[in-house]
Amino acid sequence: IHDDSGGEMHPGQHARPASAAACLLAAAWLAGCAATPAVEDSAPRWVASWGTAQAVPWNEFVPVEGEWIDTSVRQILNVSLSGKRLRVRVSNVHGPASLTITAASVARAVKTGVAEVERGTMRALTFDGRPGVTIPPGGEYYSDPVDLEHAASGNLAISLHLNGPPAGQTSHPGSRTTSFLVKGNRVSE
């Protein structure tokens, strides 16, 4: 992943909040290693494979605060590129307080509209080797890379666990997809 200044981003490194990103409750951006080398050299590069505009939710799109106490959320993403490795960028760009993710995972999803994942594809996401991360207000964070082969136009399930409700959200209201919520840390199920 390259930041706006052209410097390489490393797993776990914070990005500036003004960059284009994606969203998954707290805004996750999926990046896969490019299958073909860049023109100027042969080094593989991280490229975006799924993303969406970040926004502050309003009206009926504001999550009900009580729903986010000890809750896991799963969203199914349809990626545009195939790859063998990926990482997820989680954003708190619009959050007025720190956002704590206590656990996260990625897996190949069976299909859109259902929470089920393909057997044997569940991968825990880590952040600098830790199972969770606290992202400061206005910040973003990359997961460590994880090996998970996936096809172009394939569906991936990204799951996050929150112990408590975020103080304000970074999200994508009206995403026109199904999100799955369940009490407890169920990101590995």
C-alpha cells in the first residue's frame, strides 16, 4: 500500500485520514498483492481490491448504541481482484474517540446474503501480531498480511468484534447489502 506521499505503508502502520478508503462498520479496506508486477520494477505491490466511501451515518443508519456491547459484525464483500494474500485496513476517520477492535477475521464467504463461510478458509486477522487494535480518532490501521487465496469477483467475509459501542461511527450508510450482528466474540465461527 502506498500512502499519498509515495512512501510505502507497512502492516499495522497508521495512514493519514484523508486518503480514499473503504468501510466495514469501522471502515475496512481490502488490499491484495498484485498478480502482475508494476511497470517500473518487478516487486509485487499492494493494491485495493474492494472499497467504499467513508461517511458519518445519519438518521436510520446510525447503529443503535446498545447493539454494540460485546457484539460481532460480519459483512460480505465482493472483491474485484484475485490474490493469494490480503490485508484489511480498518478506519476510524470520522470517529470522535478511539475505536477498539478486540478480534477480527477473514474467510471466503459461501455467497452474498448469508453469513456462512467456506470450511477451512477462516483466518484470524492480527494487528502488529496482536488479535486486536485500538485506533485513535481520525486514524486508520492495517492488519498484518494473511494468506488466503481468493478469486476475482469472489466473496470474502470480514468479521470484527467490539466489546463496547464506538463513540460515533465511520461507515457507509445505505450500502445495500446484508450485515450480520451477533452477541459475543464469534469472529472465528
